[in-house]
Amino acid sequence: MVVMTSFPPPTEGLQHIQEKTEAFVQDKSYGVGTLYIATDRLSWCDSSGQGFSLEYPAISLHAICRDTSQFPHECLYCMLEMPVDDNETDEASDDSTEKVGEIRFVPEDKSILDTMFRALSDCQILHPDPQEEDEEGDEDFFSDADEGELTEEGQATLNRLENMIQMPSQEDFVQMMSANSGSFLNGHHGDGQDDVETCGENKEQFEDADK
């Protein structure tokens, strides 16, 4: 909601001041005044000291609009997170549908629009959406995995697993096989002879099957 109040012009964190700038809330002109783009908030006030301020998280989109087919002036366009109330009742409007909040700043010198846009962009970067930050934090672990890098916690877990699962070296494996040669057959431990003889007793059966 845009509320017109009387307040002193901001003096701290100013990135750009643009005099002779007309403010439009929706399509209603609030007159010509001065736009203050500061690091904390965006403010505008007229010659009588009446104006309004916007916090940057409330501005969902800002852009330079040079298309005069929908709005008659080139301007710095701001879309708000919520509808605005210009304190006027529109009996023809449908109460079930809310308009998107739109504010336009029209400087007398249109060549300054690029400078105004850059100043607003720099200030808005300083105020990221807290919800987006939380979502990015939740994805940190998966992002590290996608990039092929392990977090400190992941690396510690990997080291513990490597210590638990130690594969024998090639030399140790050869020695194990040499020491146990003939002692293991099909997973059963024995002296090897009984198993071989048992297989020999069934040799005739397999020979008959071959015939």
C-alpha cells in the first residue's frame, strides 16, 4: 500500500537524486517531485514534503519502459508485491480481483532513465528475498554434489568409510591364495581330496549324459 505522508528527505546512503520527476501510482499522477534512490529504501516527495517510501523487498520487478502505447510517458517502472490503494473507491471495479501494484517515475529529462535504473538495481541487490536465500541454503549440499566437490562433512564421512573398508593389496591377495590353495572349493573348507573324489564318482553319470 502506498501511503502519502510528510517526511524529511533521506540523507544517508543516497545513490541518486532525481528532481522534476512525476510519480504515478497505477495511472494516477501524484504530481512532480524529487525521487531519492537510497540503499535502504526508494522515496519520492513533492514540493510540499508529502510523499511515500518503498522498501526494496516490496518491489518485485523494475524496468525502463519506453513503450508509450500503454502508458504515454517513458518511465522507470516498478511492480510491487501487493496491490496499491490510492484511497479512491472505484465502484466499477470487481472486488474479487486485485490489480497489480504499479508505480511509474517519469523524469523531465528522459536521458537520465538509464542512470536511475542502474542506481535502483544496485540498491535492490543489497536486499535479496529471504525466502530465496533459505531455498538456496537447503540446496547447498546437493549443489556441492553436482559440482563434484564434497563438503567438509561429506569428506569426513568418506574417510570413515575408507578406513572401515580396506581392500588387501595385490601382494597380500597372492599370499592368501597361495596359503589356502586346495583348501577352498565352492566355498567349503576341506583338504580338497574328498571333494575331488566325490566329483570323480559322478564322472560316469556325466559321461552317460554326454552320450
